[in-house]
Amino acid sequence: MFNYLRQRFTSRIRERGRRRARLVSKDGRCNIEFGNVEQSRFVFLIDIWTTILDLRWRYKMTIFISAFLGSWFLFGLLWYVVAYIHKDLPEFNPSINHTPCVENINGLTSAFLFSLETQVTIGYGFRCVTEQCATAIFLLIFQSILGVIINSFMCGAILAKISRSKNRAKTITFSKNAVISKRGGKLCLLIRVANLRKSLLIGSHIYGKLLKTTITPEGETIILDQVNIEFVVDAGNENLFFISPLTIYHVIDKNSPFFHMAAETILQQDFELVVFLDGTVEATSATCQVRTSYIPEEVLWGYRFAPIVSKTKEGKYRVDFQNFSKTVAVETPHCAFCLYNEKEAKAKEKKGYDNPGFVLSEVSETSDTKM
């Protein structure tokens, strides 16, 4: 009993460790990090727009708030300095005939409020710039221009973040598992994909990459070696009519990397199948990419997907997503090599073959009979 529990515990630990070692998660995020990058992080500031767009929302909102508060406070200090130099503050006891650069600035707080009013163009009218100081007029113009730039950049970044096609990709879902079974007399690897919106993806294209570790004849070990995997549907793999869930499949032929795998050995393989779906969003004309991955434990040999599309009495087509990832066991050859050998054997049975070593000899009949 103790040995059994120890084996189960060890197998669970190995399985969990193996499940973590994947490049692409189920929701499409890439599990990779860069180390010892020689280039300085200053290069990311050169492309500041992309850097801002790639930031997470909490960092983006922090920069958004800091940009406005920082500019308001900085120009508030400048307005306070202008009032201090011109001796407009109450501690200088200005005369009745004194004309300040900015009306009603009595301290740092009022200078900050005037900076806010200037940059966001509120204009309460209680504080205003006079024609007494050219410095104040120049500072007003400079803050107004800079405020427009900050507003345009930050609001544009927020709008671009919201409207990114990456959010549209979240409404495209793949089946939890991939299955291997016969389809059209061929052994195929099948994956189901669905569009949760009624709007289409224009020009959709589906393809895959098989990631594995290979050793070249020269002895070089290549980690994450990529092998192309062609996926098709009955109408082709391009310009899909993606209004209802589709079952895409990869034919396991002699050119497929799955050809030498079998039902008994697939769990012992070390690979990761990454599936991509590229398309153009119909509403925004922006391109998007959806991706997911499957490891050997998520490839079920000898199963097919349960039907999910039906027709109602009212003449409508109904998609039951409860059965989207549901699989049904079916009779399937345990390897592709056996299926092709079986087909070749059946084909030979239907044909006749001449034996080149066979010689037909004629026997002459005689009328003489010996008793």
C-alpha cells in the first residue's frame, strides 16, 4: 500500500512538472523570459507608444494619473515662482495699484489650482493672467500646448488599449483536448474551435507548430524545434465561414510527425502542439491572432467530438456549448502505420498477381492403353 501511494504521488509530481513546462498556455500567453539582454532598456523608451500599449492596466493607469498630477504640480510651482519673482504674493504687501501677473494667486495651493484650470481649460474666471508679465503669457502658452500633447497621448493610449484586437481574441475558444480518430478513412488529429460572437473573422487562416526537442545528425540539441502542422477543414484552411463551431483536422500521413506515434506511446512523447488562428475583425478591420497549445496528456487517442449543432422546430440552428469539449470513444487503430498496412493488405486482396515462376506444360493425349 505504501509503495502504491508513493508511486501515485511521484507520478502526480512528474505530471504537474510536465504540465508546467509549456511554452504557450491554454489562453495563449507565452511562457518565456529574456535574460542577459545586451541592449539597454533605453531602447524601449524610444518606442514609447508600443511600450505603453504593452503595459498592464495597473501600470498604465499609474502612468496616466502620474502624468497629469505631475504636470499640474510642476506648472503650479512655475506659476508660484512667477508670482514670487514679481512680488505678487501677500507676504510682500503689494500696493493697491500693483498689477499682478496672475490675479488671485496667494500661495502654492492657489498656484496649483490655476495650473489645473489652465491645462484642462476649465477657466473659472476667478484667476486669470494679466498683460503685465510676458513671462506669464509665455508660460500660459507653453502649458496649454503641452497639456494638449499629454491629453492626446494618454487618451489615445487608453483608447488603443481598449480597442486592441487582443480583446476580440478572447471570444474565440478552442476545445480543451485534441482527439485522434478516423475521419474520411484517414487517421486524423482533430481540434474544435468556436467563435462566440456572431460577427465574423474575415480571411481566417488556421495552422499549427509542433514544438519538440530534436538532436541533429551532427549532435546538436535543438530545444523548441518547430515543425509545421497543416490543419484543414472540409472547405479548406483559408477564408473560413466562421459562424458556427468548426472541427479542424490534421491528416496523420507518412509526412506527419505523429505518424510514428501510437496510442501506447503518445503519453511518453515530449512535444507541445501550438495552434494559431489568424483573422481580421469584421467590425474594426484590425488583425488578431488566437493561439492555444496541447501537450501529450491533452491529446486523446481513440475519441471524437460529440455533436453540438442541431436544428430546432422553428427552423433555427442551435449550438449547444455544453458539449463543446465533450468527447466520445470510437474504434480507432492504435497507430497510423497499422492503418496504412491494413489498407495495403486489403487492396492486395482485391488484385490478382502473376507468378513469373509458373510454367504451363501441355500433356499430349494418346489413344494407346496398356492393360
